Amino acid sequence: MACLGTAASAQAGLADDGDEEREQLARIDNELAQVQALVTRAEQSQPATPRVRFRYDWLQRDLQLLREGVRQHVDAPRQPRPVPPLRGDYRQ
């Protein structure tokens, strides 16, 4: 009987892991939204004629892609899907 209890505990642990993962992903989505707001404020405070222009639009696009990927993972069935690459280089 001890084996059945252990299997039931393991199964319950798997269900809890999914809930915890969803909570963590929701937190990541929220944190990314806050980062997007910071990026917007930084863009508004940039110099009128910067020597090197930072591409805030590219960064916002990548942050949005990250948020969409997190949401799609939470909402989609558990199967692999293609993910578009991030630009990554924000200096021009």
C-alpha cells in the first residue's frame, strides 16, 4: 500500500507543479509589462540628438514577443512550437 500512497503523492505533486509554473509565468508576464513601461519612460527621456541611437522600438518588439510567448505557453497544449528569433542588438 505504501507504493500507492507514494504514486498518489507524486501525481498530486505534478498537478501542483503546473499551478506553480502558471503562477511564475503570470509573474514573468507582469514583470515584462513593468519593463515595457520603463522602456517607454527611458525613450521619452532620451536626448533629442543622441550620438548613438538606442532602438527602443526593437526592444519593445522583443519584449512583446517574450510576453506573447509566455502567454501562448500558458494557454497552449504541451507541444513544441517555433519561436521567432529576438533581434538582440539595440544599438544603431
